[in-house]
Amino acid sequence: MRIDEQIKVLAIKTNMTLTEIGNKIDKSPQAFSQKMRRGNYTLDELEEIAMATGSTFHCGFEMQNGEVIKIM
């Protein structure tokens, strides 16, 4: 699932509109819409989206031996 699709699911599950999420992270509706179309978010932006929706963002790598390398 692409990141824009995941953010849409997050919006639905948190009863927020994409506009509301954009406003909470100080993005205009146009800027947030463009971000959604491009799907190029920084890790910091994804963390902001998580905070704006009352969620926690996790990002990392899990190796075959079970070791996890967290990025954030």
C-alpha cells in the first residue's frame, strides 16, 4: 500500500479529513494535496502526521535474525 493510501486510511480511522490533518501540520490544503499526489514525505513529516492524528509512527528495518534497526 502506498503512503498516500495509508494516510487516507489513517484519516478515516481517526475521523479526520485530509484537510484537517494538513492544517494540523501547518500545510495549506493545496500543499498537502500536492504532497499526497507525489507521495514524497520525509520521516519528520510522517512523524508530524502521526502526532496530528494522535498516532505513533514507527519506521525501521527488521533483519532475518530478528534484530530491529529503528530509524526514528
